[in-house]
Amino acid sequence: RASRDSDWLSGNAAFASWNTWYDKNNPAYRAIFQNNSFVFQPLASADPATCGANCQVLQNSDSAWPVLGVEAGGSNTAFRRFFVLKPICWDSVSQATVTLAQGQDCSLYNSLAGYQVESTVAWQFGGGWKPVQIIEQLYDWK
């Protein structure tokens, strides 16, 4: 959200098309901090039990900050992290926004208005996965 909405990004070609990397065929994504920027990579699963090492949160040996993905010197933590994007479309008939399920696109509506981002961190406890989720709606308001 900060990347998309910050004034300093105005006119920055790298962020001009903030919604072009979404692919409705990918159920989930991970964000990795590499070379001083975030890289968004698709995951084959939005389930902490099956996304495995791809969504494993690692502890970087060089700092106290946890990192996601394969990092040199990183060690496993108990956590898995990923996010799901759900398109928010503008429906001109009802004059309202419609949040779609993951895997759908706005082809039946007038235009893409934004995304609902569902970020999940999960860990194993008592024979199952315990998730914590944050949900935010981001709109293309500029």
C-alpha cells in the first residue's frame, strides 16, 4: 500500500503499472525482499500445510529481522507466510464495487478498482495449523 500510494512514486515507471503482475491462475503469492526491493512470486498453494518451503519464514543470520524465502545463512522458523489477492471490480449497473473470489477477474464488470489483500501467517500447534490473517482493500484511487 505504501509503495503504491506514496507521492515519491509519482511518475516512477517501475510502479506505474502496479496491477500488472496479478495472475488469476496463481492461488497465492509471497513477497521477498531482494536487492533492496520487494519481489512478488506466485505460489502453487494458499494452504500453509502444502506450500512448504516456498512460504517458509526464515531467520536471517545477519539480523534480527525475519525474511521470507531462500536466504543465504537463513534458518527455519515455525512460521509460514503468504498472501492472496482478490480483485475488486466496479459494477456500473449497481454503482458499487464487487469483491470477487481469488481466481476470477473483472471481465464481467466495467473495470478493476483494486484488490483485497489477505495476508496470512500460520504455524503448527496441537496437530494443526493456526493462522492469523490481515485483510485490507487497496484501491486504484490516483
